[in-house]
Amino acid sequence: MHVHQTKPIEGSRQRYWYFSSISAVYTVLSAEQVGASKGYLLHAGLSGNGSIMTKHAIIKQSTLISKVIRGLAERL
């Protein structure tokens, strides 16, 4: 999840946030700061690289590409 703040958050200079899930967004940002509730984002159709624009942010979901380390899965 990528959250781009279009309106600054008081006390923070950060405008770009990256999260592993929609739920993770709300561990750092409030619904007011995002401009949408967790329930709204969960049902907004973000899957498949979708995006939503609110009054406070642009929220995008995309695929995180990572490298698979051979043999690691077998050792775990």
C-alpha cells in the first residue's frame, strides 16, 4: 500500500508512506489523516493495483516484488 499525503500532517514532513496492508496503514495514520475509514478502503476495490483519491491522500495498492532465495523455504 502506498499512501501519498496531498495535505501535510501536522508535525510531520513525511508525505509518502508504504505499508504491507490496509490494516497496517491505520497503525500509523488515522482515518482523518487518510481521508477514509479502514472499512471503506477494504471494500473500495483496491485489489489489482487499484487506487483511491480522498481529500487528504492518494492510496494505491500494488504488487511488491521480492527475490526468492533458493533453499530458504526448505530450511524453515
